[in-house]
Amino acid sequence: MKKFFLLIVILFCFPFFVQALEIESENAILYNLNDNTILFSKEADEKIPIASLTKIMTAIVAIENISNLDEVVTVPSQALEGLAQKNAMVVGFLPGQRVTYRDLLYGMLLPSGADATNIVAYSLMGSEEGYVNLMNEKAQELGLVNTHFSDTSGLDDYNNYSTVFDIATLLKYALQNETFKQIFTTQEYVTSNGIKLESTLKYYTSRYHLQNSYILGSKTGFTTIAGYCLASFAHYDGVDYLLVTAGAPTATRYPYHFQDAFTIYDYYTQNYGYLTFYTQNDTLYTLKTKYSKEDSYEILAEETFTKYLPKTIGVENIHFEYSGIEEVTPFMANEKIGTLNVYLNEWLIDSIDVFYEGDLTFSVSKLFQEFKGLFLGIFGLILLLFLIFIRNKLHRKKKKV
């Protein structure tokens, strides 16, 4: 038996599953990372300013270009010039200080320090411009066609833009790197020179008494033009999620980006889950047999098949339809004998090619039962002919006597 999965995205094929969510952010995209499927999308392909979400690219480029994260570098004064005038968020590194690259990575991802990004840029490439070239080259490599970087921090600049779809693609890539993932999901860190760092995730949830049951790590962003932005990684009940939002209002300084994240995560974690259609070696359908010691031929599942669906959908919504040969015999060649379609209500979810594997055992008694009348007729005819032969033979002997 061979099978193939139909390439569908359940939520897009079945519109009655989709729930409109009211959020403040202008742009959003949510992924189920287990299946790499999009669960929720709002203006995901719109080119927008992305503020400090830029630092996701700054960090992953650094990690991939630094051979030793514990190497110590001296903070160059030119890396800090102009940051105060631009009201950029900084960790507080000072000219001439000795820090490690690891310190700088935590500094850019946890409190979102622009000083950390510039120090990395000057230390690795001698200038911010040279480092930004690496960032844009990486964007092209990853296929981020709607993304361009003009600095390492994401300060307001119309040449520094992306989409939440591209940022989600970037973050999915970055989370595959264990070093990035470890830093991204850390809440507190103390640098080698004693600076205590706290993630913006911890800061906002603590200050505004937000209940966080899902988010493991995040990167925030904020500028006047970009609004509040958030890229986050979450886990609940065996499912990994990735969410990027942007363009949340900033007038009241309330963290609407986190409020939106909890609204979206709450909805999907409470209302969706995995439904098992069948497990490995389950009998999916049974065919009749002829001339076989086995009374039936079972179509078995080769592997477990699950789908992420609303919890209102249950096994009662699943049914199977078979088309093909209805009776299997031991004399058949090893070949495809039919197709088993799996439906969720009226929607085709999976299609399985059914092959006869040549594993039925021939039964003489079953063959005899099938053709008992014919066999008895032939036997009777042979017996009759034999009797006629004997009679004729006896008759010829009498004539000779």
C-alpha cells in the first residue's frame, strides 16, 4: 500500500474554520511550526517599517560570522555616536569597555540595544554600512524579496522595511540556529562586565501584569512610524507557534503588540488542536477475498495521520470511500487494486493508493466450495463414462463366450 498527502492548507480550504480576530496591529501572521502552515494572516505582504525587528537579522548574521562568541572586543567610540540624538534604545556599553560578542548578542536581542548592534558591526566589518551589506545579502539568500535594511537597529528610515511574512520567514530560519534560539528565549542575562539585562518580554509582562502562558521568547520593536511590533515564539500542548505583528498603536504607550499576541495565541491554543484521523496499522477498510484461507483483506495505515483543526471537529466528521477491486485473490499480481479517499465532511483530506502485496494464502477447500457444483458435475460425468466403459467391456466379453 502506498499513499500520498494532498498539499492543502486546511484553514484556507475550509473557510468555515477561520475565525475573524479583532486585533490592534495593522499586520500579522501566525504559523504552526509543526506543520509550517499559516493559521492567521492580516496584510502579511504589505511593505512596512519594522523597527527593531531588524535586529533579528543583525543577530543571525553575527552568529554565522563569529567563530568564537566569547572573544573579547573593545567598544569603539564611533559605534556609539549619534545614538542618543536618535533616542535609540541602548544597553549602556561605554567606549573602551571590553565585552564579548556573546554579551553584545544578548544586548541586542533582550533589551534591544542599538549600541550592541553597532559595536558588532564595527568590530566585524569596520563600519555599519559594511555590515548592512551582509544583512541585505542574507535577505536575498533567504528569498526575502520585500525586505531591505539600511541600518543594524531599525531606526526610522523608509529604506529599512520588510513584511511580517518576510520577518516570519527570517525568524523561522534563525530559530534553527541553537545559539540564536537560546538567546532569543532567555529572559535575563548578566554581561561579562556586570551589566544586568532583562528581555522586553519580561519587562512588558511584569509591568502591565500580563499573563504569559505560551511565549518562550520574543523581539519587540518600536518607532513612531513603525508603531509597536513583535516577533514571538510560543509553545503549547505540543505545538510550536511563531507570530509576527506590526503597526500596533503607540499613542497611549500601552503594549498593544503583546495584547494582540495573547489574543491570537489564546484563541488558537484554546480552540484548535490535533485530530488523529488514524494511527499506524489501523484497519482503514476491509475487502472480500476468494480462494484464500484469509476471510478478508485489510487495508492498513502505513503511518499515523493527524491534522491541526478546530476542536469542534471530531472523528465523527471523518469517513472513507474506496474505489477499485472489491474481491482479492491469491492469484493476483502485486499491483495497485484501488484508491481509498479520506474525507473530512465533504472535503478530501487524504488519498491512499492501495496495492495488493501478494500475502494471501491459497485455499483448496475454498476453491472447491466456490466450484463445488462444477466439480461434482465433472466427477459425475467421469463416473458415468467409467460405468459405461465397464458395461461395454462386460458386454463384449459375453459375446465372445
